[in-house]
Amino acid sequence: MTSAPPHLVWDWNGTLLNDLSLVVSATNVVFASLGGPIVTLDEHRVRFRRPIAEYYAEVLGQAVDDDEFGRLDKIFHDAYRTGLTTCELAADARAAMAAWPGPQSLLSMWFHEELVPTVHTYGLTSHFTRVDGLRSTVGGGRKAESLQLHLTELGVDGASVVLIGDSIDDADAALAVGGRAVLYTGGFTDPARLRASGHPVADTLTDAVALARKVSSEDR
């Protein structure tokens, strides 16, 4: 019996899209709204995690309940949208996508109705068999459930999946569906944290695809 061909799932923010500086800037707008501290890019990469409400609570030194997080999430996304046109793709994003020999799709925890036209604007839509973003009105949660729904819609078995992303949550999501993850150091997470996770880690997206090809061939 022949196993299913490997399927690559890309993360968007902090992976294909180089928006780290904008995310940190918008996060600082959130913290400033409550008189909180300014975090540097490096501090953000060390401390950021999902659920994002837990990250906010840690930095602010106060509890962040669902209602408060909903308010802060709106502040974040309003600030994020104002700077989105300044963001570019990761330097080797197009080359990396072209280097994958099989099907690939895109899954983001950014709002679906904004993700889809943005991906189209960058001229990437044709690369993906499916593009999914967050369907709810408030973000900040973990990725595992969204990945399972994404794969169900694709009709793809999780065991055939490799996910390339920039966070431990991406790796946790891949493991939750029986897949593998390759983590990219150019995004939202401190490279030392990624390397400590035990997952394959790459400093460029083209290297990430090479590792994804390697781990997928090992599983076959």
C-alpha cells in the first residue's frame, strides 16, 4: 500500500510574511493602552506564546479575561492594519515555495477575510491548494484545532503533513494531527526556544523546505 504524498502546510505571519517588526509595534500599542511597558523585538521573541492572553497577562502583570482580551485584540489589529502595506514577504519565500515538490497549503491564525485578499495581493494564491485563516472575530488561540479543520477540508491525512512555522504552537499543532513540523527562526520566537523544542529548525525558508523534504521522506 502506497502512503499519501507529503503535504506541506505553511504558516503566514512571521513565516512567509516578514511582519515581526509590525507585530511588535502593534503589541506595544496594546500595552501602552494599559500603561504597560514597551517590549523590544528580542523581548517579544523570548516571551511571546499562545494563548496570547497569557502573554499579555505576563507582561502587564495583571489578569486578562476574555472580555478584556477581546478589547485588546481589536486594538492590536487596528494598529497592525495601519502598517501592513509596509510588510514584505520573507526574502526567500517564493524560492522556498517553488522548491517543494508536492501539494502545499496555507493556514494562518489571522482573520480569514483579510488573509485571502492579502495572499492574492502578493501573488501567491496559485501556489496553494487551500488558504485558511481564522473564522472567529477574536484571535489569540492555539492552532491545533484550526489545523485539523484545514486538513479535513483538504481531505489530507495528518500523518502525511509537514508544517513550516515560526512558533512552538505550530509544532504542537502538527504533533496534534500526527504530522511533523520544521521551525523557522526568522519569525516571532527566539531561536534558542525553537532549538530547545527538539524539532528540526532552519534559519531560512529554503533550508526549512529542505528539512521538510528530509523528514517527510523519513516517514515514508
